[in-house]
Amino acid sequence: MKLLSKLGQVVYSVWVWTLAFTVMGVGAMVTILLLVLRFPYQKVHGWVTAPFFTAVLPCANIRLRVHYHPDFKPEVRSVFGQNHINLLDGMVAAKVIPHAFSGLMNAWQFKIPVYGWLMSLSKGIPVDKTKRETLIQDISAAAKHRKEIGMSVLTFPEGHRTMTGDVGQFRLGVFRMACNAGMPFVPIAVKGLYGVNNKNMGWMMRPFQQVDVFVGPQFDTADVANEDVGQLTKRVRAFLVACIERGEFPETLDVEDPTERKSA
């Protein structure tokens, strides 16, 4: 029975990824075509990119529920910070962020054929780690420009996919970027996606998993001094982790970090 179950999961996973990459491929080609024809990405995102990439989620038979915090302002361009789980993270973001956004990603990814072209044309922000002295300044200027043209920025503050399902520590860089660019920070807490697929599973998928996404309110970055960025980072992470652990929004923005409580 275990062998049959494993075989069934392999067949299912091959089917899901084949279908998913086909859908994404069509969406990417149409997106690139429209951008080459000089249509603004802010429009193309809503017409093509987000709908096609979001369509990958039902391909994986994900039971998705999206929850918006009562104080979330969909019209405000922001830096969004999402816990990093698997290759479906971007599709989840496309589903829940209600306007065009660009991604923050390693500079080498822009050299990947087709994918890199799409990221470049869709105004992705490269993170060149060889330029450490000017890195924060560079990405801050890029984020400010995205705000000026009506776009938000998607980040994964952990910097890597989780291996355990727990939320890792957040890096300060994306929060410094948000403060410098004059953009509020919005946590996106994803609960249940680890059960669909994770780094330990490789390309294997599990069907019919319940996934809840909690889109928090805008955390104000105005007047946050450089020495206070660390405290802002802790506040956002504590809120995000609390959403995942409780399965609902905390009553206030300032909550105790469940991770620190457990380690005490």
C-alpha cells in the first residue's frame, strides 16, 4: 500500500507541476509580449500576470482562504513581507496583493532565460550582494521609484525557504529599505502551505491542503530612526508569527513574539 501511495503521489506531483509550468509559461509569454509592445506593467499585471500565476493554486488543489485585517488599506503602496515556504509563494502573493508589485530577488536570477527577462520587464529589484556598501541605498532608491509609479514591493524577510515550517528570523535590510523609501510595511502570514510542498519534499506535492493567508495592516515606517529599525522588525515578525499560531489576527499590533516565549 505504501508503494502504491508513493507512486500515486509521484504521478500527481508530475501532473501538477506540468500543468503549473504550462499555465505560468503562457502567462509569462503573454506578459512579455504586452510589455515589449509598451503596455505599462502596472496594467499588464492586473490583466495577465496575476490572473495566470494565481491560476497555479487551484492546479495544486489548494483550499485557499484569504483574510484581510480590518485596517489594511488596499490602495496604499507598501512593502509586503511574506514568510518563505516554497515555489508557490509568489502565486499566493499575486492572489492577495490587490495591485501591481515587483519582487526583490538575487541579481543572478535576472540572468535566467525567460524568467529573468520577465523579472526585469516587470520591474523586479535586483539584490547585488557584491555591492554591500551601497546595497541598502540601491534597493531603497528602487523601492521609492516603484512607489512613485504606483507599485508595491514583495519581500521574503527570512531570506530563504523554511526547512522546518517555522518562521525564521527576519533580516533588517528590507525594513531599512521600506523606511528609506517612505513605504509602510505589511506582513503576509501564510499558514498551511508547508503541508502542500516544502524544501524537504523536493518537487513532491500533497493535494487538498487547507491554506490560510493573513494580510496584516500597514505598519507605519514614517519617522522610524535607523536605530529603531530592529524594533520594527521584531514587531512585524511577532505579528506574523502570532497570525500563524493562532489562526487569526491578534487584537493589537504589538504582541508578544511566540518564538521568544517558547525559548525562554
